[in-house]
Amino acid sequence: GALGAAVLNSLRETDIKFAHFISVGNKADVNENDLMLYWQNDNNIKTITCYLESFNNGEEFISPFINGNITKPTIVLKAGKSESGMKAASSHTGALSSNDKIIDALLKQFGIIRSENLNELFNTAKGFENFSLPKGNRIAVITNAGGPAILCVDKIENEGLKLAEFSEETKKKLREIVHPEGSVSNPVDLLPGGNAEVDKKVNEIVSLDNNVDAIISIFVEPVMVSPFEVIESVYSIESEKPILQVAMPLPEFWSKYRNESQKKLPLFKNPEDPAEILSNMIFYSNTKNKLQINRTEYLELISRKGASKKNLSKGFLSPDEVNKICSHYNLPVVKQNFVKPEDLKFYKPDVFPLVLKGISKEVIHKSEFDAVKFNISSKEDLLFRANEIENSFNKNGIKVEEFLMQPQISIKHELIIGGFRDPSFGPVIMFGSGGKYVEVYEDTSIKSCYLCNQDLDDMIDETKIGKVLKGVRGELPTDINKLKESIKACATMMIENPDISEFDLNPLIVSHDNNFYSVDVRIKI
């Protein structure tokens, strides 16, 4: 409430137009989810902006973006980035999935722009209000001062946009009107001696270049040139491409401009702002297209919600229950043999070398109890290592319930696929670098379990291990389609089984023959 009043008062001097300005208070009767659907159906509203300190129901918030009931640009400033709510998480996935990381990932997945501050929030809204969506990410910069252009170019690259490469024809036309000491490459430097006519002509020429998707035009006021003339001449250009102007005039310009200008044209004060705005607009456009193209795939997953009627016991599932679920979803689990401690001396392994693990409901991360033994090559070695595990458990007052034996797999890469049920946003899925150091590497990507094929590609591409899996330095690429099938199966498992609170496939091993083997699966109810 207080912030809203302060913001509204400060925006009186800007060119931002409001249809509604609503404070929901404690959300006892109306919350942001109600308002968003209402605003979607109001033809007077082009863009939705939200300042939120919490989400009333995150899953309900993102649902209309998934099913297409909300398509307008939506910009969210979410305050409060605490991780305290995740400290009790017992799985690797829970430890890596802070609430703020989940919010960031899911808003990004479904095309909701997350702003870092009020300036970005309202500047981006102004961008959607006044400019057409860029058709690509190739940006041209036109300036009459070097310093602001450098700041702008740095921001363009930081936002993942590209500086446009002008055609030779464009450069030829620019040479005819740009001062010889200026630059006709991108950024175009007109030098301080330009005028409104030159500024307009240069912007027109650049806008006609097929290699350019948007223009940022920067004007620093020289003594002999009127900023009014330059600004209004550039905005008089008829172009389908957005031309965003930065004005850096003398201090008295702004009050005079607000009072005397008839057109109230949108201007920006900082050279970095248009790059941020264009980045957000391009992100919205690309994600909106993704959601439209893959709508059927999303809706099919939504229809699977709660489809499974399994009656599962609370806590971490037994190995037998885990194996049944993994088999149902065709997850690549390595061959396993369970033996009671008292029967181990009679057990005849099928193959050597093998891996031996101690199993107890009280032990979540086996490596912390020295309960995983590798490269066991004989029966004598097996019994000796089993005795070591029992001694380690006994020191901590824990009893070995079973021994698990698995064939030793040659490890090329260790991955993790994990799932977690966020209290607000519902089921999320995680993929990345796995193994015992998964929390140290923090090389993971998070998505909602409601995901399409492109989301799966994005998950893999957003990680460093994903780039390695596609083949580097002469290595053969891993079967990415098979990996995507496993991630999708895990997401479906979370959607169909609402009682599953979290799970880990860690590590999911990629062997040297490029097969997948999950050697440790935990599922918690």
C-alpha cells in the first residue's frame, strides 16, 4: 500500500499510462490471480505489472499462462529472496532448489518477465505500451556521443542480444551523410555536430537494413542543437521496427518537455535502459510463441495431474517400492540384488567387479557414512567391505538393514534428475551435474514438471554438463533424446503422483558406451 502510493506519486511526471492501480492488502478476499484474469479480459490494458512479496498460489498463478488464458505481457517485481524455507529439505534437489530459484525458473519458463527493480518494471511496461515487438535480437545503436554508446553496447551483450552487422549498401548510404570523422559501423557515431535532419536520415537508413531488428538512438544535447527537434524528427519515422530514444539533455529539458511537447513521446534517460527493455520484449515474444506451438503438449500433462492412485507409505520408500515405480515409468535403473546381512556369506554374486551399498531407513546420503564400496572383485573382498560398512553404521548407532549389490559401471559422466513439490508452485523438475558434489557444482536447471520438448532442450542447454553431453574435444555425443525421455518420465511421475514430495536419481551414470544407468534412486512421500 505505502509503496504503491509512493510509486504512483512519483510516476505522475512520467509518460506511463495506468488503467488500474490496485493494492490487494493481505489478499483475504482478492489476490493477484483474480486480478490477472480480470486484466486479461480488459481491452484497455496492454501490459500487466505486479509488485509481489509473496505468491498466494504459485501453481494457480502460472496455470493461465500455460493454458493460454493469459497472453498479455506480464512483468513481476518479486521482493524477498529468502532461502530459509528450504533449509529442511533432505534431498539434493531440495537443497539446490531455493524458493527464489524456483520462482525465477518458472516465471522464465512461461514467459513472465521478472524485473529486478521498479525502474525496469515501468520502463519495460513503457516499452510494450509504445513499441512493436522486435522480430529478432539484432540491435543497431546510433549516437552522437561515444561514452553512452559504450555503456549501451555493454548492456546489449550482457542481455544476450547482438549488435547488428550492417549491409554494405547501408554503410555506403551512411558515408554520404555522416561526418568523415564519425563511424558508419555499428554503433553509428554522428559526433556532437549533427542536427535533427541528419539524425532522422541516419535512423531511416538503418531501419531499412534487413540485418537490423531494432534501433537504440542516443542523443546527448550539444549547445547548438534543439533536443525537441531531434526527438520528434526521429519518432516521425514510419517503421515497423522499434526505435527507442535515449535523451541526455540539459537538466531544464525534462520539465519543459513534459509541459510543452504535444506528442508526449516515450524517452529514456539512461543508455542501458532500452537494451534491457528490448531484451524483455524479445524474451516475451519468443516464449509466447513457444507456449502457443506446444500448447497441446502442456495440456496433455495437465490432464495427467493426480492420475495415479498408488497407496504409498509415508517417508522414504523402500527399495522394492522404488524399483516398482521406476519400472512403471521406464527409468533406466541398474540391475540390483538385495541381501540381508546374515545371508551375505551364502550369497554368490552374478558378476565382478561390483559395488556394495549399506541400506538403512535412517541413512539418506550413503557416502556420509562410508556406505558405498567400489570395485569389489572377489567374495572375500565383498565380506571384508561389508564388515567395514557395518562398523561405520554401528559407530553411529545405526543397523544395516540390507546390503545392495550392483554391477560396477564405467563412469563417463554423473548426472542428476530430481523432483520437488514446491508448497506454492507445485511439482518442479531439476537436471544437471550429479554425484556426491552436486551441491558444490550447482550446475543445474529447474523447470515446472509441466514441460514441453523445447523446455527439455532448454534444461540441458542451460547446464555446463549439457554442453559436454553433446560432444566436446572429439568425444562422441550422448543420446540426448534418451536423456530427455528420462527427464520427461520423471516429470510425469511427479504430476501423476501428488503424494511424492521429492525424489532423486543421483547419480544417473552415463557409461563409456553411452548408456544410462541410475544407481541410486530415492523417493519420498
